[in-house]
Amino acid sequence: MTGEYLYEKWRSIPFPGTEELAANLFADLKKRYSEKGRYYHNLDHLAAMFRLFDEYKAHLQNPDIVALAIFFHDVVYKATRKDNEEASAIFAEKKLSEAGFSAEKTALVRDFILATKNHLLPENTHPDIAFLLDFDLATLGAPREVFEAYSQQIRREYAIYPDVLYRPGRRKALEHFLQRPFIFHTPVFREKLEQRARENIRREIGSLNA
């Protein structure tokens, strides 16, 4: 079960607060990621990221920070908002501070989350952010049927917008990735997923132009 798998990941993070506090915070996260209208940015997305986290954990310098960033990076998500990442970072700082995490750790989690807004590496960035961003973008390089299911889920999340508004916005977001020298930030993800991600994106752009 996805919930059980994620709770196992949650409890593997050293938690300064009480077990009750940890359990209550996870319950809050689970509720938020299960909100109506979350067809992609939900618990399944977190689980997919954690499967990659498990696979590449040995490459991470501070896996606990990456794990916390995964849990909180989309905790606030509404298609009509432009500040989801900023709001998620603020929420994470507040909740982690209340739970007893140090100011240094909460600031790191905040920085990691903010990097997911544009999926670009800030200057003098923590090396683990590159892996977090690649975990988050891995769906772009998924097999065709998985990518197409993801595209349909994103469209459902933006159902409030008619095609005349959605298509140009989605096209612009996808073209942003194609214009970059690389979509992925780590050599291992570039080798594994870069080519297929570009093929998937070009194909979707073609369908948006049809």
C-alpha cells in the first residue's frame, strides 16, 4: 500500500519530536496530498520519487533532508496558484520548526523545495538538490504510456481552464525544458532519461498544436 510505504519512509527520518507528533504530521501530509483534484501531485507521485530515492540514496550527502523535501515539496498545490512552491516551503518551515528540527535543517528543506519551482540549480547549491529535481522530473523520461498517463493527469488538474488557455500554457512549460541544454541535472539521469524525455515532450507539443 502506498500509504504504508510512505509512512515507513517518514518514520525512517530521525525525528526530534514525539512519536505522536510525527504520526500527526504524517496524517496531515497524507490528507493534503489526497485532496480532491490531485490527479498527479498526490501520494503516488511521492511514492514514485521515493522509489528513485531508494535507488540512488548512496549518491546523496544528506538523504534525510532530501526525504523531507520530497514529503513537503507539493504539500500546497492548486492549479490556480502561482506560488505553490513558496507556500509549500513556508508550510514545511513552520511544521518542521514546531516539530523541533533545527533552523539549519528547516532552511535547507526550504531551499530544496524552492528549487522545484523552475527545476533549475541555484548558484552554490547543495549537490543533493540535483537529485531531488531529477527525482521530481523523472516522469518526463518515462515510457510513452506512463508519460501519456501523466499528461492526462496534469490536464485533469487544470480542468478549470479551457483548451484555448491550457494548451498555450502547457506548450510554453514544455518548451522551457527543450530550450535547456539538459533537462536532468545529474549524469546518471541524463544518460538514462534525457533522450526519451525530449521525445515525449516533442510528441506532446505536437498533440497540443494539432
